[in-house]
Amino acid sequence: MKNNLQEIRSTTNMTQEELANQVDVSIQTIQSIEKGKYKPSDSLAVNIARSLNKDVTDIFS
């Protein structure tokens, strides 16, 4: 799954650790999503988008 998570997270000055804590997953999960190695569940994708004040479609396509 293609995503813009790293780019969007960086523009909001949020670290991987901060995002991981907000959505209650490990840093490794965030890293894997950013690298495209892991597809988040629908609920995790929604939680990530909410944490970044974005729509899911802004991050994941």
C-alpha cells in the first residue's frame, strides 16, 4: 500500500515515537507502515489520520 505517512508526519514535526504512543502501537509498526512493509488495519489507519489531523485518503491510497 502506498502511503505518505512519513512525509505528513514530518511536516507536523511529530516523531515516530509520538505517533506510536498516540495510536497505541510500537515504533516498529509505524516504521513498517512508513516503509510500506505493513498495511494498517482500517481502524489503525483512521487513528493515525486523526492523530495527524488528516483524512485517511490524504495518507493512504
